[in-house]
Amino acid sequence: MTITIRNVVDAIRSSVHSIANTVDGLEFGSPDMKVRGIATTFMATQQVIEQALSLDVNLLISHETSYYSHRTIDGLLIGDPVYANKTKRVQYSGLVIYRHHDYCHSAQPDPIMIGLLQDLKLEACVEEMLPTAAILRMPGEMRADEVAEYVKSKLAIPYVRLAGDPHMICRRIGILVGYRGGIANAIPLYRDKGVDLIIAGEGPEWETPEYVRDSVNHGIPKALVSIGHAESEEPGMRYLAEQLRRAYPSLPVHFIASNPVFQVL
């Protein structure tokens, strides 16, 4: 049986109603091409593209766009050498790149969240799953700095950032993946859900971190662990690869991780 790009895309979108003005879609290639292998990744960086080609897959499912902005900025990349070189390489290779973002996050439960919880070994601690967050009740008491070290260890990442009171005891924890770490998502978790600490991908640095600092200075201990956008979402794309292996046992399916983008000096 021939499996096409369209078949795979339809399958991973099948649990979600049509989304207007979605950023999801094919960035390169034809939906009617036969699939000979699949790779998933957080973002189709040049290194990831080269690794996908070395694995001889022809469908790369990327959570983020290949071109550095959530939505296309008209005219921004015209004449840019990085854009031109990357585009030429992908077009010449025949690799199909599909962005799987809005439909991914709109599935309930969000597979990006599920993947992160699995890697953190915290699925059993989930008390409430919200559309954009998970609320955990920890089985014991952990200080905020101990939570930060735990996360760093479980995800095997070189660093995290901690704001707030490092010595406070954390019994309830909120999880926010990707770019959901701003105050619009964080304050309701602290104030209405009573979480002591939030583990987030990223958000504007002058929002939640400064709210947490003011909270501590007002005698209301809170903490925030920022782990990085990619670091919070890569586990979910690994989880997607596992789902695809089960759905398409005749196809090779890989997850391609990225190296941390920042160096701490």
C-alpha cells in the first residue's frame, strides 16, 4: 500500500477540527509524493535537514517553521543569503517539510505536553490538564532549586534558569510548554490555581520573571523555572515519532534532536 505525504498529514491532523488561518502546512514538496521515511523535529535547522537527508527520509515534520518567524513577514527574507542557501538546499534535495504546530497544540491532550511530562516522569502527578497548561501535585516536598536540578537532569540539558525564591517548598507545579510562559498564562496559574512554581519553555523576560520577583518581595513566595522553548517541546516531537511508528510500522520513523542553541559563558 502506497503511503503519501497527504495520508500522513491527514492522519496527524485528524483529531482536530479545521483551524482557520493556521501556520501549519507544507513548506516544501508535494502532498502526493510517496513517503519512504519520516523524521520529526522541533525545528528544521540546517543541521537537522542534513541529518534527515543522511537518514534517507523524505518527510520531515517540524513543529516550528524553517524560517525563524511564527508567521511570514512579507519581504523580510528577500535577498537574504541564509534564506537563499537553505531554500536551495532543500529544493535540490527533494525533502518535504511539513510544519505541524497549531493542529499539534490543539489536540487534547496536547502531545507536546504529554511528551514533556513523560520525559520528566511526572505523568502520575497530573492533577488537572488545561488546554494550555498542566497542574501537578507533587507527592513530596521539593525546594524550587531542587525542582530546577530535577528538570535539568531528566531532560539532560546543560542549564535552566530559576527566578524567585530558590528555597521555597513546592507542592503544586504548573507546566507551560513553548512560548506560553508569559503572564497571560502564568498569573492565572499562580493566583487562581495556587501553584508554587511554574516550569515554562520561554516568554518575555520582563513579564513572568518580574512578576515572580515582585511576588517574593511582597512576601508571597513563588518561583519560575525557564527551560527553553526547544527544550520544552522536543519531547513532544519525540512522542509524535513514537505515535507514527505505531501507525506506520512499514516505514522508518526517526526523531531528530537539536543541540542547545545557546552557550553559557
